[in-house]
Amino acid sequence: MPTIKHEVYIHAPIEVCFNLARSVDVHMETTGRTQERAVDGVTSGLMERGGSVTWEAVHLGVRQRLTAKIIEMEKPYQFTDVMVKGAFRSFTHTHEFKESGTGTIMKDTFSYESPFGIFGKIADLLFLERYMRNFLAARALELKRIAEKM
């Protein structure tokens, strides 16, 4: 099961970073490249513990849907979402926030299991893990850009 970790320093208060990371509207803004849009569940505003959202997006040239649910939240320090339904066999994405100097360190930990057994593991090695790492890093940089403009 691959685990991707990504950290970024954001020159903004922890509450701002936390709220931007759990905003459905900001998620759609920061993932424009994949045309992500919320189509069911919480479709705008801030995600809360127990809330779920179904995303429709184009990844790797394929339009797909994925439903994620927030299973843990400790404001403004962390929240965890898990896939309820979608293309992965499973995933868990933990978002952590730590005050540092005059800003915040935002850390993503994304663990996933690909479908299709050995073929999924081959896909991980060939392209999927790199694709997900780049997707998470690009979104984090967009969150940083938005937070630091506020």
C-alpha cells in the first residue's frame, strides 16, 4: 500500500489553512486541471466530521466519481477523510496543520490501495504513485497561494 507524504510551509494562520483545506469550494478551485466538481453530499462550504462529498473529475483521461467521508477532525490541527466509493480499492488522507513561526506547516499523508491486484501494483510502479504525488503537491501549492494572498 503506497503512502505519499507532502509538507509545505504556508505564511498564514493555522485556522486559515485548516479552513481552506476543508473547503469544498476551494477544492474545486485548486483542482481545475482535473475539472473536479462536487456533485453530491456537501457541495459547498466547509466539510465537517461525518460529512461526505462525491467528486466528479477527469483523472488519467477518464471521467470518474469518488465519494469521500470525513471520519476524524480536531480543529484546527487535523482531519482525515477516507474513500467510501470510487476507483481505488481504498484510501485514507490525513491533513495535519502545525503552527510554525508566523505561519503553518501543512502536511498531507495519503495512503491508498489500487484495485486489480497485481495489475494495480504495476500501475503504481509505472505511473499512479507519481501521478498522485504530483496531484497532492500541486493542490498544496494552490492552497498556499490562496492562503498567502488573504
